Amino acid sequence: MTDALAKAFSQAAKLPEAEQQWLANFILEEMASEQHWDTLLAESGDLLDTMIAEAITEDDTGETLPLDPDTL
């Protein structure tokens, strides 16, 4: 455990029980969310590669237009 994390847990341990519970739930939910996104991104690599190749081909063949920020 890093010093910073140990310090955060030490300070959190001084909070009332309800706040500790809320903080623990928040941390666990955030970690689960990060894992979920990591899994989704890992699984979408082939799709992203295909979409990138299609976009490059469309640009190379003149099927795209320059982006004009004033028309967004």
C-alpha cells in the first residue's frame, strides 16, 4: 500500500461509521466501474481498429470534409 493510500485510510478510519460505509461503497463502486470500462475497451479493440481504417480510407478517397468549428 502506498503512503498516500495508507494516510487516506487512516483519516477515513476517524470518520463516523456511516461516513466510512459511504466512502467504502463509493470506492468499491468506482473500482468496479473502472474494471467494467477496462473490459469493454479491451473487447472493442478490433472494432476500433476497423473504424479507424475506414475513416482513413474515407479521408484518403476524399469522402470527408474539413472540420469548421464555426459550423458546429
